[in-house]
Amino acid sequence: MKSFLNILTIAAMFLLTPCPIIAAEPLKVIYAGFGRFGTTSLLEALTHLGYKATHGSIIGRDLTGLHANMGEALMKGDVTRLLEETSRLGYNATITSHNIYWREMMAHTPNAKIIFMMRDFEPWFDSLSTMHGDLAPLFRYPLQALPFAQRIYRYTMALMIQTFEPRGYSRDEIQVMCDDPKGELSRKAYKEQYEEYIVDMTRILKDQPQRAFLFDKNEGYPQLCRILDIPLKDCPSEKVFPHANVVKKEGRIFRALEHAAHGLIFIVIYILWRGLKGKHT
């Protein structure tokens, strides 16, 4: 019981701790790729370079705090409000979950630089479906009964609807994709989205070379500094790019919570059974 409470406390602190506010400023960087392309690593690198970047992991764990309005704007597809909230909270760079609106944001912020990243489809889809598997304990009982899990599920489903409904997928189909992230329907939908991204990226890189850039994280800080017009003397000397994966860490917490919750339920049932048995003896 004590172990379960300790795990729950750690998870709550991790999920609910808000980010501090800094002075608002114009948006300078828009990430236009997908999640699982190395976005957590990009977040760490941009932060190291002095940017204030928002990421889906930051928003998702603070949907009732400072990022509540931002989360609502993302779920409703209100790009104008989303940009206002992004600026109000002091962010000058966006990664995920903003990336699903990168085309609209690009039109609204003509001075922001656009960063594309690439990954082959098969390893990306495998990584994406594995991520959904890591988060799966939140979307089934007993954890699904917890308020924070319900918020994350609602947020995840809303973003999937905003992504795939305009592409002709029904909400029933989107639910199937959420329930079976490795299934054929998921593969088909993400493949279409991926191919659309490649076409748009190729066109924009050609048409707007002063603004749009294809970043290879294997090139590390030197290339990123060139993209962001950061002088070489102010660029980190190390070429090795950060390697981070927040979902794996969260997945371990969620699985531990799920196992602890199952254990607690078993203990409660056992205590009730012993109590009823005692009354009949």
C-alpha cells in the first residue's frame, strides 16, 4: 500500500508540475515534422540554445494548469487562440503537439523559421505504435478511472480527430486506430499523412530556402546553429546532439502504476472476502 502511494505521488508530481512563465515574445521556430522524429532531443537542444520551446509532453501533463487554454485550443483546432496562448506563456519555439497545425501556423507567422526533420516510414511507424503501447495503461481500467488519465485520453483523441477527420476518416475509424495502433487502418492513415508531409516539405524547402530547413540531428549543434543564425562562437562546442525519450520514462511509471493498482484491488477484494468470511464463522 505504501509503495503504491509513493508511486502515485511521484507520477502526480511528474504529470502536474507546470512550467514557469516568461515574458511573451514572437514565435521564432516552428517544428513541422512528426512526433518520434527526435522531438524530445530537439526540445533539449533548443532549450540549451536559449529558446523557450513547448512540447506535447509539457502540455499533456498540465491540462488543468497554465497550459489549460493552450490544450483547449489544440483540441478545438483554434490556431489563432493557440498562437496567442503560446505567446502569452512566453514560448518562442513550438514542437509537438503544435506540429499538427504547422501549415496554418506557418501562414500566421511569416517571420518564424520552419524546421523539418526526416525518418524512414517503417521505423517511425514502429516507434509511434510502440509509444501508444507505452501509454496504453492510461487508457484502460483501472488507471482509466483516474482524472488525469481521462484528461490525457480526451486530449489524445481530440488531436487524432483534428489530424485525421479532415483527411476523410470517421470518428469510429479514428477510435479503431487509437485502440489498435499497429493495425492496418493505422498504418494506412499514417502512411498517407507521411507521404503528404514529404510532398509539402519538398515543395516548401524549394520555394522558401531562406526560411525552411531540413535538420539532420546527426549533424548536431553546428547545423542547428546555422539554421537559427547563432554565431559559431555562441554554439555549443560538442557536435553530439542530445538523445532523450520521455515516453519510455513515462511508460515505466504508467506500467508500475497499473501493476500497483491491480495489486491494491486484489488486496481490497481479499480483505472484503476475509471480512465476509469472518461474519459467517
